[in-house]
Amino acid sequence: MESEIKNFYKDKTVFITGASGFLGRVIIEKLLRETEVRRIYALIRPKRGKNIQDRIAEWKTVPLFEVLLKAKPDALDRVIGINGDCAEPDLGISAVDRKLLLQQVELVVHSAATVSFAEPLHVALDINTRATRCMLQLAKQMPRLGAFVHISTAYSNCVIHHITDRFYPEHLSCNVSQVLQLREALSTDLFDRMAPALLDKFPNTYTYTKALAEQLIETEAGDLPVCVFRPAAIVASHKEPITGWIDNLYGPIALLYGVAMGVLRVAPVNKQAPSNFVPVDGCSNLALAAAWRTAEESEQRRKNPAVPATATIYNYVPTGENSIRHEYFMRAAENERTDCLLPQCIWYPFLHTTKIVWLYKLATIFYHLIPGYLIDVALRLRGQKPRMIRIYDKIHKNIDVLQRFLLESWTFETPNVDRLWQCMSPVDQQLFDFNLNSLNWEKYLQQAFFGMCLYLSAVPITEETLKRSLQKMKRFLILHRLLQFSLICIAIICMYCL
């Protein structure tokens, strides 16, 4: 049996934004490895003195592309960089490149975003919202367009706690057109000062501007063949092209990395809340399958104009019996702490959690600040620059931003993802697998934890470094137990004296 999805992508020209990002690169790798796509135009901005072709050439050294380049050494020749920046008006694309895109592009994947929760509102709005409007305007001029995939987030509507596959414009304090007009009319300073009023119940600028972008899709896409993909927090790869690959410290991986370093020791976490994260290769497969399905639905509407043009929304979140909770995730991490070692760790990894925010704040004094000051004093005495308190300031700010997502629970309905899976052939289900119901979480988390250590460690992981790390871990464990025993003795003496 042939693959319908592979046939769909054969000789197609695809335009991808966010091409240098985590998900963007995985989508590009999958297209090049599994399909006979004609060309991929990748929106990339020059960075640190490197032009866009230099940045694409650097991918040859990235582990993600090893499998692809062994099988197809010239595969990256099909990736053409488009000089642009989603923070710029009209995406910063030149007139020549714009003309090229309009003439050739048949499929669009808009995955560009700033995912920082602490981004100033004007920056998040420009990249996450205004750029989406620019992409829609560009797509409307593409005569050959077959599908437009807008990559959002499962938390774009986090002001409510049960999320279905529909738009939620009613939760915005001001409609998207008015917000964009304010951005144009006001100074950056004044606009950012309006953030609390505009965000209203939204916890950060990321979720707010992604919600605004969804409203743009709802109100301005018109009859474009468009769909919205809402993945949960995206983490390490499950199977493709290699297990455990990750290139960033966001979401749950950032917390886990802090624990593995022996730096993060207490956090506000509701252990019974669902752990809503998904593997990046599943996201890539679903995005590509969604584009195929969107093009098919568009063709059906063309044959039957009575069918209304609506954007299909795909919520991609673990649900049902195969979902896990923070407690399971933390227990799995604890079981792996002696196997997944960071050579540069500074203490034995452990994490205490509480749902009580004031108790967490109090605990940071004893678990973070006092040890941090002691280490900084020791560094000063050795003539080195103190750094621990600066690190803890950053950690605490990040946790404050993440706190709501660690303590609260959200549930999701995923009927469109289920329908998409059912309409795929067995061949396509194997080639473009995104089925979370069959995911073995225990095995996957082992791979993810090892991938975090392998790909994110500042020190290369070798047999020798692992051996030294294990020896260091044994010493840290002895010191950790001695410290615990000493503190218990001090507490008993203090209680006796009182």
C-alpha cells in the first residue's frame, strides 16, 4: 500500500517560518528524509554575524540531521533560506523573495514564535500575532496554496481549564485588531505599560499573544485552507530521527535540568496535576498530516461550495488512560538520576515540592539562598567571581512565571486529532506516527532524560566523563546524607533546648 501523505508531498514546495527553531528543524528533517518534497523555503534571520546560508550549513553538524545526511548527503540543498524576521514589518522579506514565494509556494507551516513567558508585550505581539497577520496576507496571494498550518499552543486559552477544539475569542479583553492598532499608535513604553489591562486573566504575554493570533485565524483567514495545531509543551523526540533529541531548556526540561545540576531543590508543584507535554517528532508528524488533511478538506469544499470554510483545530495533548501526572514524571526522573548524570553538577540531585506557595518561598531560603551565599563566599575567598545568587535569582523568576502551570490542571478534548488518526492508512500511521495512546511513558521518559544529559550538557558526555560523574555522585550522596543527619541533630537539640 502506498502512502497517501508521501504522495501528497511529492514535488511540493513548502514555506516554513521558525525554521531554525526546535520544532521547525524537526519538520524540515522529516520532510527531507521521508518525502520527495521539491523545495523548502525557510524563513531565517541572520544571527551573530552569520548569514542565512551559513546558518543552514551549520545544521550538518547537528545530531538531528545525521540519519538524513547519511542516507541523502545532498538533502539540505533542497532548503533555501529566505532572509526575514517575524519581528519586522512584513516579516522583513524583500520584494524579490516575496515574489518568489508567491509564485512557487504550495504549503505553509507557520511555526515561528517567541516562547518566552517573560517577553515584553510589544515583542511578543510583533512576533506571535502581527507576524501571523502578515503570513495570512501573504498566503492569500499564493495562487497555488493547498494548506496553511498555524502552530499555536495548547495553552493559548489557559484562562479556562477545560479546552475543546474551538476558538475562544470571548476571553480576550480587547479584540486583536484593536490591540494591533494600539501597538502602532503608541510608543513601545506606553504600550508595554498597558500589558496588565490587556492581558487581564492571561498569565503571560506568550499565551496572550498566541490567543490573539488564533483570533486572527478565525476572523481574517477567510476561505484559506487553514488549520490550527495546538501542541502541549514540546519536549525530546520519541523515535525520529533519533531518540531523546532536544536542543532547548524550556518547560519541564528546564526544571529537570536544574534538578540534575543539583541547583534546583524545591519547587511549587501539584503532583496530581497532569503532565501535559508531547514528543517533538509526534508534533512534526501531526503537523504534516494536518496539512495533508487540510488540503483534502479544501478540495472537498471546492467541489461542494455549500460546505463552509472553517479552520480545523487540533489539540495535541495526552488524554485518557495514557496520560500521566507530575508525580509520575518526578518519580521517573528520580529513578534515573544516577544513570542520567551531568558532569558539571554541583550537588546530589533531589527535589522537594509543595502546593503551598508561601511554604515554597520560605523553603527557598534554606534550600537555595543560604547554600548559594555560602558557595559565593567560598568562590570569593578563592578569588573567583560569585555566581550562585545570580543563578538563583534567575531560577526564582522563571519559576514565578511557570508557577501557574505547575500548580493548576487543564483538561482537553482531542476529537479532531482522533479523527485525523482514523482517516490515515496503516502505512501513514506508521510513517507519520503521532498516536499518544500507544506511547510507553516509562521508556520514553528514560530516553528524554538521557537525551537531556547527552545533548544539553555543557561538558561532552563520554565514557570517561560518565565514570567521573558517577564517582562525584557517590561523594555528593555521602555529603548529602551527612548534611541531612547534621540538620536533624541540630533540630532535635533546638527542640530540646526550647
